[in-house]
Amino acid sequence: MPIRVQCSACNTLYNMPDTLAGKKLKCKKCEGPIQVPAVEAAPEEPTKVSPNAVVKAATILRAEPDMGGSGSDPAEAPKRNRKPEKETESSATEAKAARQKAKRDAKAKQSRRAVKGCLLIALGLLVVGAGVALYFLYYPLIDRGVPTAKLFREYKSLNSKIEGETDPKAKLDMQIKKIAILATFEQVQWTDESKAKFRSHFESDWPKYGDEMEKLWAYQSKYKLDQEKKTNPEKHTPLVPWEAKPDPGFVFVPSEDVPKPLGLAMNARVAYPAIPSAFALVETGSAAKPIRTVIDLGALKPVTVANLPEGMTPMQLSDDGTWVACQRADGTARKTIVEAGTGKTVLEAGSIADQTLFYSFLPNGRYLTLDKSGYGQDYQVVFTVHTLADKNKRTFTLPQLSPVALSPGGRYLACVWHNMRRITLVDLEDGKSKGDIQYADRTKVESGIRIAFSPDGKFLAAVYGGDYRPKVAAWSMETGAESTPKFEPVKPPTGYGSMTMMDGYLQWLPDNSGLLLAQRWMMDMKGQSLGELPALNSQKPFPRKVLGGNLYTDDRVGGLNRAGKLSLERLPIK
């Protein structure tokens, strides 16, 4: 009868024929040892076991070669039983193939698990990587096409941190970073389109963080406009249409007989009005104690003794001989206006900081000062018109003008915009420009300019271009058009003196017949020579002045440390 045994290693159960009782066998599955228990023989006759059963059992279990016993070794089976041997070999091959297939299946299953695990890990890494990439690419993607958006987000972050920071040093560092970011924004070439796009992109943040950007853009716009004005001023300041009119002044009528010269003190000064007048202030007596006297130019006779305060130097006389503008002892550009007859101070006018560009008496008891306000290229000129009788004043401001000459009637002040080579006539009644003249090509360098109105107010002349090769031009006060083409004087080519330093460098000859340059050279309005005056003494204390009737004032014998004589001389016009 069969015996039931179990592998001690893998617990596999086998049914063994009793003929194998007591044998040591190997497990077919794990090749572990199996001990078949011995079975006592029954008293009755033993059951005959077919040889095929023994062979079949041998195919299931393989006996160890050292187990002994000739009856248990399949090799010792009767040779006559050939068929069971073949069945045993086939079953062993199938078993081996099955084991190999099981191993392959196990390995394949293990490989599939490994691949699946790797795929899951790769998928996890891919998801994490995509999240990280999305985190870092989110703002660059949405900020595409918006200049410096990343910097603006950093700027917002710094503002938030600064609000909550308590450490002064850390707060200062963040503020410095904030300033650096704003400086970077300043270097960006913003356009109206890019500004609008930037505002729209940060629309939700703009009420809180956009104020600094708006200020920056306003500053950039102003700077850009200022640069455009400097490089292309005509575009931003076109020529003012001509509205000025002739402004005639006092007409000097000399007596038939030329008066005798008037003796002056040593190193005497002569102060003339800025516009045509019958008066002048002279210094007579001694150099130590000069007598300041207002005289009638036509007769060279005293009219009023000017009682000026101690230490005051007369600089200019009003056209009616009533007031004197004096230089203060401190040497500043500020002027003291003194009533000539009484010596009473009526006004302190001009800038204490030596910023006064121009001063002049105007008709009807008025006094004009032009003071510079600001520095560099952006300065303004403040016009102030004082009324001496009641000390009232009115002011107006114009940009970057250099005053040059007052019209004979005192209504217009001819000013120059040097960088644009333009003459502007400013109406002192309302403070507005009444006409512009382009006297030269602004792309060319033309140094210095002097302007003179004809005494009858009908013409305006200018000489410019330097001391040695000056150019001369004249314009009509009726229309602003050239009254004669520009020309260079034929004679002499040099020797005109300093255009910028000499008072009275350019004057009209009587009856508008020509011009006097450098107080010596006379020429007609085509540049042809009309003669010349005697050579100037370089140390003359006051300028020559052309009057009506072919007369001019001169100092015959004066000079440094010498007593001179004021005389009226006739112009030697050909």
C-alpha cells in the first residue's frame, strides 16, 4: 500500500509505494532529503507490486547514489523493463523544462516588476521636474515681451520687505538695492507703447508700486525734451513772426557853433544814458575830490550837480538826467539808484550774488534789471521793471537770453540766443517776443555779437563772427527782413579791438549812412570804407559816442593819470 511522506524543506507531499519504505530520497521540487518511513510487514502474504509501479515511483523521486540497496537504484532495474526507462527519461526532461520555465517566468516577473518600478520612479521624477520647471518658467513665460518685468517683481518684493524690516542695517541694504533697480530702469529706452504695456501688465500692483515708475518716466520725458531742444531748437522754438515796429528816440540837434571842450578831472569817467539823450554825467575838479555834474551835451555846460553818496561810482545816467545808477563799493552787480539833484537813494536793484546780466534806465522814470536765475544750461532770465517814483515793479521770465541793446525809444530789448544764432526783440511793455531774426546758420560757430539800433529806430544792425573777420548785417524794423545783404568790411581786415569788451563797438553814423566799428573805422552799408577816426588811446577812460549832426564825443588829451577834455568832434566822412 502507498506511504504518504512530506519534504522537510518545502513541505511537498508524496505518495510512495511501500517498496521504498526506509529509503532516503530527494525531493523533486527542492531536492531536499526525504526519509521514507519503514513499514512492518503484514502477517498475510505480501502484496505483489508490479515492476511498473516501482519504475513509476522512481520517475517521481530520485534516489541518492549513496543510499545503497540494489533494489532502490533505477539503474539496477531489470533490463527487461526497457519501456519504463524511456518514460522516466522523458518525464525528467519535462520536469527540467518545467523548472527552467518556472525560473524564466520568475525572472520575467521580477524584471516586469523592476521595469514597472523604474517607470513609476521616472514618472514621479517627471512630475516633480515639470512642477519645478513650471515654477521657474511661470513668470518668465507670462512676462515675455515686458521689459524688466523680473526687476519690477524684485522691486515689489523689496518694498514689502522694507515695510516689515526692523533691522536698520538690513533695511538700508534693501533700500540701496531698490535705488539700484530704479537706476537700471532709468537706463531703459522707454517708449509710449512699452510704458502702456508695462502699466497694463502690472495693473493690480500699479496703485501701490507704480508711483516711482511714473516719476522716473516723467523725468526721462523732460530730459529727452531738453536734449531735443538743444540739438534741434528750431523744432521746439520756431521763429516768432515779426510784430515789432520802429521805436525812435531822442534826436540830437547840435548848435551851429561847436562848443569849446570841457575840462575833466584826472582819470575822469563819463556816464552816458543807454538811449539817445541830450545829457551826460562827467567828473570835473580833481581826482581826489571829483565833482559829478550832469551836463548838456550840445553846449557842454553844467545842468545839475550830482551829489552822489561816498564811495559810489557813476555808471549810467537816465535819459532825462534825473537819476544816476552807481556801482557800490562792494563791487557786486547790484546797483544803487540815486536822485542826481538831492543825492537821495531811491532804489537798490539787481542781484547781490553777481547774477545781474543787464541794467538800464528806461524812459518815463523806469529802471530795468535782468538777473540770472539758475545755473548751467537751464538758467532763466528774470526781467524786472521798476517804477522809480512809487517803487512799484513788475517781473517776467524768459529762457537763456543774453541782452545786448535797447531800442532808441526804450520799448524793445534786443537779446541773443547764442546757441541758435538768433536775435529776439523782447517787448518790455508786456514781456513777450515781438519778432525773431536768424542772423547766422546755427550749425556754424560764430563768436561774439554786437547790436545797434539806428537813432530813428528804423533799422537794426549787428556785427558778429570775431574780432578779425567780422560779418555785418542790417534788418528793417518794419518787416524784420534784411535791409542790406550781409557783408564783410573791405578795410581794414584786422585791428577792430575786442568786440566783447569794448563799449560802443558798433554805432550808426548820422542819417543811417553807415556804421562805426570799434570806435574808429567808418564804412557804408556795403562794407566800403568811409574813412577813419584818430587812433584810440588804449587807456581812454570813456568811449566815443556818435551824436547827431555828424558829431561825436571824444577825449582829446585824456588817458591814464592825466586830466582830459570832453570835446565834440566832426566825423571825417568822405
